[in-house]
Amino acid sequence: MHGEARQKIEEDAQSGKENQPQQDVPRHVQQELTNRGIEIGADGNVTWADGALAHPRNWKMPRKLYDTGVLTTFITISAMTGNVGTATARSAQEGLRISPVVANIAFASMFFFGQAAGGLLFPPYTESFGRKRTNVLAAVAYVVSCIVVGAPQSLPAIIIGRFFNGFLSALPTVVGSGALEDMWSIRPRVWAIDTWIKGSIIGIAVGPAFATYVSTSLGWPWVYHISAILLAGNSFLFLWTKESRPSVVLKREIVLVERTTGFRGLQQDKADHVPDLSTFARTMLCRPVRFFFTEPIICTVSIMSAVIFSSVYLQTEGLTVTYQVFGFSEREASLVYLTWIIGLILTIPLRLFDWHVLSARIRQRKAITPEDKITGFFVAAPVLCAALWWFAWTVPPYAPTISPFVSLAALILVGACLNEFDGILQGYLTDSYAMYAASANAPLAVIRGILSGAFPIFARQMFTNLGSNISTSILAIIATVFVGIAIWFWFYAAKIRESSSWAVSVNGKDDGEEERKNIPKPLQLA
């Protein structure tokens, strides 16, 4: 890793105490450090030893699977709760005596504006102070905010509740990638990130049908009551997860050593140091903004992935208009989004290919780079372009006689491509920025939140006034431009990443090195 810029920033963030020279460490303290799987590095700072059992990468497989499962469940429920906004807005607007635009702003847009705000705060916070406690408190607060939306049927309460729904959803949506990077090395992370993203897309696809059927059967408040019940169950599961941020776990281990030995001269590397709140506010909180404006890869990936994924929420309103023209009822039209789930199956061969490539590099003892895992993006870019053009001209009004199943087939491909754009590109940022993965993904979440909040405001008018053909063609044109960006990525992404002061560099220690070492068998799988 090129560390000059990062070292300068982190050194400026530390107090005079942290810049004091390391004291000589007594032998009994060194022995206690060794017993705990930590050691004194060449720079005099305490660091993890190879194969340390307390390091999240070396947890036992059942522990990793449990924590990953809880995170995936959280993002699935959160994504579903996020995508119920337009359906509940249609059901609630008459009773609340508000216009469709105001209803969409209150129920849909406020969620995503809140998510954009949370996407700036939570990543650097959890990177500095840890994941578990934040996840538990946020999950409980998420339950309360859902109850607020559904309980009083008051417009101000709905706006506030939906904003905090979105604000708290930033944890599973953005920070989840960093938590997975904490636990999984680069090869098994292929499946961890993919499962997590698939959970998100399943939640998005189920959201409209869930909201429509519950609203028309029990009333729209029950959409949020049921969401609160599901989130409460997930909050309970979080109690049995473990803290996964390595720097926070290391700090706790150091504290235990100091209590056991009475020695107070141990210190962490400045880049891994857990700061106080003042230092956090002055430095770390600005990290996602700094990344967006100084890291070309983060800027490009954030804009591209955010535009594609936020277009989902444009289609959430637009597809209902499109398929009602086919004669679908509101309930039937809400089911078309389930085609995206079918599309997820099509991405499994791509993950198997990624696994094959990484396994081959490990056998050949070659460095693994983040670019080794983005084949799915290169496949998805032209396929998404073709699928959107296909859909655009197989629906009314310009194609009134074509069966709706022809356009539904195109939506299956769209679902597969959503998985690749979101999963592969978030995974790429996670692999490229390693310990700063959450902050690297934060700009993407912020842009996606802003666009996702804006699109529902005018989606119905756009599809009604321009028609489904022209409206979807606009999305297809954007996807066509992204094919060109994918070609640019093919040739230049690695060079740009290598020039970064924050991204990992294969000229140093790469993320696959630990899998090539002769480590104990229980640790090889993780």
C-alpha cells in the first residue's frame, strides 16, 4: 500500500501521547502478547501475529456463517422495508388527504434521503469505534422508527419515521461490506459479498408485492408493523454476534494484556488506533468525502453503480404503470419484480468462475488483485444494455400485441445484472480499500440514496407522459454509456488503483497472501 498520504493524515489526527516512543517491553508482557496471538512489530507497535485466533479472519467457520447470516438477514429486511414506499404511498394518500407527489416524498423519498445521510456517518464511525454495538443499537432504533411510521397516521410522524428508517438502513447497506471484509479473506469473500447482495435484491424485489398485498388486505400501517416485528427478531439475533473490526478487537486485547501484566507502554499503529470523539469528528468523518474527490475509482464506481441501482426505484413505480396497461391488476403488477430473484440464479456460474480464477492464482502462488474478481461486471454491462433495450420496445404503447412474458424475460436479465453491478462493484471497492472498505463504499451509498429519493417523485409522471418505451429507452441509453466505462475499466482500473495512496497494492502484501501460507487447516477455509 502506498502509505505516505494516509500516514500524513492519520499522524495529524493523533495526540501528543500517541507520538511518544515505544517503551521497552518486558519479557513477561511479550509472552502474554504471544499467548493472545499478537506481537510487537518492527515499528514498535502492537499488531496481529499470523494465525491469531482472536482475529476475525481466523474465527471458526460456524461463527463466521452466523454473523454473515445475521448481516444478510438485516439487509434483506431493510431493503424490503425501503422498497415499500411507493406502494404504501398509493394506499395512504387518500386517508391522509395528500397528493401523490407529497405521498411519494413522505413514504419513499425520505427513506432514501435518510439513507444518504447515514451513509456518510456510519462507515467512518464503525471503522473507528466498532461494528457490533452500533448494529445492535441501530437495529433496535429501526424497530422504533417503523412503529412511528405505522402508529399515528400523522404526516409529520411518517416523514420523520421514514427518514430514520433510511438513516438506520445505511448500516446494513453500507457498513455490511466492511464487516464482511473484516471476517473473510479474498477468495471466500466472493461468496460472502454475493450472498449479502442477493439478500438485498431479494428484499427489493419482495417489497412491492409485500406492501401491496398487506396494504390491500390489512391496511398500509400493517406494512410497517410487520416490518418492525421482523426487525425486532433480527435485533435479537445481533446479540450473539461478535465485534468484527480488527483494530477494535486488537485494542481490547491490548487492554486485557495491560490489566493482566500491569504494563502500560503498549500502543497500536496510528492508522489502526481507536480515536476519541473529537479526533473522529475532525478527521475520520471527512474520509468518505475525501475518498470521493481524490480517488478516481471510487468516484467512477460510485456514480455508475448508484445510477444503475437507483433506477430500480424508478422502475418500482414505472413497471406498475407498464403492466397495468397489459391488464394486470395492482396486485398482479406488484409480482413482476419477483423476476429479479429468478435472475439471481443466472449469476451463480460467474461466482464459480471467480472462484476458479482465484484458486488458480493461489495454486500458482501469484498475487490476487481486486481486478481478478470483476469479470461479472464486464459481462453484466453489455447484457444490461441489451436487456433494457429489449424491454423498452416489447411493451405498450409501441408494442401492444406482444405478450407480456417477452418483456418479463428481459426483467430476469435485469435482475442478474443488478446483482453484478451492485455486488461486483461494491466487492471491488471492498477488496481495493480493505480496512477502509466501509468509507470507500459510502459515496456510492450517498449518491444512490439521493437519486433513489428523487426518482419516485417523478417516476409515475415520466412513465405516464412519455410512455414506457421512451422512459425505459432513457435508462437503456445510460446503460449503453456504461458499456464504454466497462471497457475503460478493463484497461486502466489496475493502473489507477496502484497509484492510489489508500488502495491495496500487489507490490506489497496482497489480500490473498494469507491463503497461500502454510497455516493450520481450520484457518485455510476462511
